[in-house]
Amino acid sequence: MGFSTDAIHVGQEPDPATGAIIVPIYQTSTYVQEELGKNKGYEYARTANPTRSALERNLACLENGAYAYAFASGMAAINVLMTLLKAGDHVVASQNLYGGSFRLFERVLKDFGLNFSYANTSRLDEVERMIQPRTRLLYVETPTNPVMEITDIAAAASLAHSRGLLLAVDNTFMSPYFQRPLELGADFVLHSTTKYLNGHSDGVGGVIVLNDQAIAERLKFLQNAAGAILGPFDCWLILRGVKTLAVRMRQHDANGRAIAQFLASHPKVRKVHYPGLPTHAQHELARRQMKGFGGMIAFDTGSLENAKAVLRSVRLCSLAESLGGVETLISHPATMTHASVPAEDRERLGITEGLVRISAGIEDVEDLIADLDQALGRISS
Ligand SMILES: *Cc1c(COP(=O)(O)O)cnc(C)c1O
């Protein structure tokens, strides 16, 4: 079936008890057993909940994987993924990771004996040089936040597998509608469902999708053992959100392209980071690997003063962290999402003081462009 048909129907069959067309929110902690050792497949709601099972089946299908596990947040999903490893193991990760992932690796997991190296994963020779005897995992985010660098997932999978590593891809920025890493050879796909999968900025969650049965058994064990599960109401919100994922992503993409083009031709804008622009260094790879370019754009206003002027002047775009919702958000990576990254590292990664990030929503794009135009007009120099 097509993507939207799956999004609307897989895991979301009418409720067998009542015919309700919408999967019920099974707000329960436990399940009554008919007799000792005889239950209906559910015993305790940390282990399994029907609303969560519905979501997990749905998201596994959308990523073209066999198994999915839903967690209380994107970070909870990433944390559980890392607990597949053992003290002494080593991970090569993208150098410009989501700040929370970097913080988890450096300030939590290091204390438990995991070791991390950071590479520009868009350059696989750099990745290869960092592989050590105990390297188990290559952990990639593509495109990166906020400068939208792309890693070739198929090539990364070949390299990882030739050296006995597993490949995990954080697919939050593209969603399965535009990019399906498992089809390109990745072993794990992760999402912060908080972003595009939910899509309405009203819930936090995370998911891991994979194909390997033995590893899936272990992840299911860890989900129950560590217990950072997603609650039934949040599962229900994501089930509701994914039904419109395709139409939303098409509009995020259309708005993203139009805004990127507008910014690229604006005299006050120095540089625009958007994989859909022919000027993007990896535009060809992006076209090959992704079915669209999405709604994430970063642009350089030249200085902190200019960035502040734009952020102060926007009226429709909301100044906020996060992304992937129907409403357009605008933010300042250097002082917000990437404030904990040392200044010289930020400079090296292209996260300048004048850089502004936009998560293009699905409003009428003329209104968004008019808002950005009047805000850019406030830049004095
Ligand atoms: C938001 C985000 C996360 C973390 O997800 P939470 O749901 O906020 O815990 C991880 N990776 C990326 C790329 C993100 O944007």
C-alpha cells in the first residue's frame, strides 16, 4: 500500500470490542487474567499497552522495519539504544549532533564506560580513521542541525558493516515520508516523535525501529526493564498525527523551498543552509537519498545584532526551540539549541552568531515570507 494508506490504517484497525474507528486510549496499568497463567497477551502496562502496540506497529511499517519500540522521549529512545552496548565499547558519532544526544553521551554515558568519537560523517574517510577495535556503533544524524549537512546513508552502512559495526540514523528531521534509512542499509532508525511524527507540538516521545529479530528481543527487554515507556495518551496523539504526515510533509517541503529561495535572493542574507538549494554542497546526494528536502532552513544574517533584530521583529514566526509542528518556529542556535557547544566548535561547525534557524510550518507561505521580509527590513547595516 501507499504511504498514506499505511499511515492511516496499519495498527489502526477498528476496535474489535466496539467497532470504534479510532484506536482507544487504553488508560490502564494492569489487565485482569482469566485464570493463573491465562491472559489476553497483556499483563502489566509497562510491558505492553494496546495503544502503544498500535503505534509501534504503525511506525514500524512507515519506516519499512519489522519492529518498533516507543519511548517517553527521543532522548529515552537514544538512551535505551546505547544500553545495547557494554562498558568499554566505542561509538563513532556525527560531530554536529542534537545537543541533547551529545550531552547524554558526554555527561552521562561516559561515566558508564562508553567511549565516543565525533567525526564529520559526511566524510566517511574521517569516520574510517576513527574506528577502533571496540567500536560497535556508527551513530549518524542526517541532515544535521542546523547547517543541514548530509551523510550518505548507504555508503555509511557499507562502511559500518564491512568493519562489523551497526549503523543507527536519527531520522527526526526528514521523517519516514522523505527518508527511510533502513531501506538504505541502516540497522536502527530513531525519531524524536515530538517533532514531525506528532506534528502538532503537543507531546514528547521517541521511537526506535529495526529489522533484526534478536536485537529487537533485547530492545523489548530493555524497554520493559528500564521502563521509559510512552504513555497511552501520547501514543494516541502520535497515531492521530501520523495520519496526516504525508500531507503535512508535502506542505513543510513546499514552504521550506519557497522560504529558502526567498532568503537566498535577499540582500541582507549572507548564506542559506537548505539541501533543496542547488548551492547546497550536497544537493545531488540529498536528491538521491531523500524524497523531499523538508522544512528546516538556517540562514546567516551576518551578526548577533542582525539575528536579534530579526528575532525581535517577527510577528507570525514564533521564537521557540523544537521543530516539526504545523506552526512556524524560529530560533537562534548559538544561544539556544547549541549554547552548550564551545564557541570555537560552533564556529567550526558553521553555527555563527548571526545564524537563524527556521522550522517552516504549514501556514500560507506568502504570510511567512511577508513576515520574514518585514523582519529582515529591520536589519540596519
Ligand atoms: C528533539 C530531538 C531529539 C530529542 O528528542 P526529545 O523528544 O526532545 O527527547 C533527538 N534528535 C533530534 C534530531 C531532535 O531534533
